[in-house]
Amino acid sequence: MNRKEDVIVGVDVGTTKVVALVAERGPGGIDILGIGSAPSFGVKNGIVNNIDRTVEAIQKSINEAEVMAAKDVATIVVSVSGSQIRGFNSKGLVAVRNREVNEDDLRRVIPEDREVIHTLPQGYVIDNNDIMSTPVGMTGVRLEAKVHIVTCARTAVENLLTCCIRNELTVMGRAFGGLASSEAVLTDDEKELGVVMVDIGGGTTDLVIWHNNAVIHTASLPFAGDLITADVAMGLRTPRREAERIKVQHGCAMSSLVGEDEEIEVPGFGGRDPVLQKRSMLAEIIEPRVEEMMYPIFDEVQKSGFADLLGAGVVLTGGTSQLQGIGEVAESILNLPVRIGRPNLDRFGGLVDIVKGPAYSTVLGLTAWADADNGRAPQRRERAETRRTGVLSRIGGWFKEAF
């Protein structure tokens, strides 16, 4: 019988759906045992705005994953995204005790003056000497850390945590959705050379810039694929649920890629008979919205000040990245090479065929992040043994975490 700590559960709480993935640590990597999803009606632009509906969506996705995996879920790693995310670069400085750098020195050098989701080291300086890797064991008298800090509004995190607690789940850790997706889709070479990871989901677009294997900029933009769905529903005069299906199955972000003779069947409202429409008409609805979405991404990259460091260009992932032609539109506006980022499944086994698409990048990244024994994985696993303690004490522990 496997130990409970060998089971990893990632929960991606998105605007259009909640996805739960149950995996298990094995000798060859991470085995995917089960996955569940449920429509999300209590989240807007990545932020919980209806507790009851979000609790229900999390419960349904967890239950589905539990049945498939034949395991009970008690502890999870959860994604955090939305317009309340803020990232910034900072420095910290401490005097080194006993001349040799230890783990306590690293903790003291990282500032924690905001509600922290992540504190990500970019590099260290010991006595004016740049050190890119960990300086533990080196000698010196002054240690400086260059870090990128990802923060979120207190209320946004509290509401998300409340939804998990009401499902009697222990949150072992949390990760910014964009960073989780980076863990799943980016290569080491891309992180080294410089890359923009853009995760276009249902309600938010998460952006992470990497250079020299470090995060140097993060943002969460309040637009994504649900805007395209709304445009399709209005333009084709079809129910929103049908508009989402049509977008996924037939959508294209460049009308020039669609043949003039291609047709699609569009259901009507209130039981009206479906009608045939040109697929080019669908593309003409989608293309201007995708273009409109790319300009704020361009502006965010320019605002970061790191636009000249992006040797590896842009990686698009998330469910919306599956639109035909979206890579070409992105290249024309961002003026950078673009690839569609699908999860790297080399470290995974089990039910990999179910999760090979870009829509599963975040939830796969959550499990990979939790499994990584490199100082970035979610900590405070002891909460799994006290998951029925008071809400206030849990929230206090949550905000003290930083990795």
C-alpha cells in the first residue's frame, strides 16, 4: 500500500472550469491516476466571486478524479491567478553569521513585507561577487539576494482557501498559475535564453518572463478565451454553450487559413432549427478579438523592460492556444517567434493521453512543482495532519509560506 505522501493532487481553479488531477510518485517519475473537471460558475477573471458555486465545482472535480484514481483526496496543491496578482523584483541584504552561508541566512535575505505567493531567487551576491546558483556552503561577510516576488490580494487568497476548506481539503501549497504552466511546458534552454510564457485560459492570461533560468517578470491580465466565446455567441446568434463548442471544434484565429467552401452547423436559440454558416464567418469573428488580446501582452512585455532579452521568443499555452492560427497572429503582433506549448510528459506516466493538450498545462505543472525537491515546491505538509483546525490559524499559516 502506497504512503499518503506519495499521492499528489493538483487543482486548477479557473474561470471556465475547475480541473483536479490525482498523481502518484513512482520510481520512474509521476504516474497520473485520475483527472476530473467541472464547469466553474463562481470565478470571474480568476477571482472567486461566489463561494458556494466554487465549492461545488471543486467538489465535483475532486470526486470525479477520486473515482478514476480509486483514491481518497485530502490534501491538494492549488493554482492562484487573476487580476489581483502582482509581481516585482527586489533585493535583500544580510550580514552572514559565522562567515558561512546557511539556510537561515537565505530565509533572512528574502523580504516578506507583502502577502507572498512566491519568493523566487534570481541570483545572489556574496561580498560583491555574483553567484547564480545557491551560495550555501560558501564563505563571506555580506549576502545579497536578487529575487522576484509574486503577491496576491489577501481577500482573493482567503476566498480561494475558504472554498478548499469547506471541501475538507488541506492546501499543502499554492502556485501562481503561470509559473505552474511554465513548469509543464518550458524547456531549460528557453528559460536560460529568455522566453515569455503566455497561458491563455478561460478568464485570465498569465504571463511569465524567464531569463538566465530565473523569473524576472510576472503578470495576470483580465482577459482570455471567454471573450472569444461571447463574441461567437453574439455573432452567430447561438447559445453560449454551443458557441464554446463551435469555437473549440471549428475556431480559427486567421480567416485567410479557412477555405471559402467550409461550412459549420450552428444551433439556434429556443429549439430553433440549426443553420449552416460559413466557417470563414466564424474566423472573421474570432480574428479581431485575438488581435485585440495580443496588444496588451505586447504592452506588458515592453513595460517589463526585458523585451531585448527574449532570445527564445514566446510560448503560448492554455486552452485558447489551441485555436488554429493563433500562433501566426501572435507572431505578427508581438514581433517574436512563437510556439504552442504542450505539456512535456517525459516525467509522467499513467494516463498521459488524457492530459497531453495545452489546456492541462497548469494542473500538470502543479503536480510537477509539488514533486520537485528543489526548494520551490509547496511546503508545510504538516497541515495534512491538522486539516480540521480553525480557519484563522490555517489562513495565518498560508500567508507565512514563501517559496
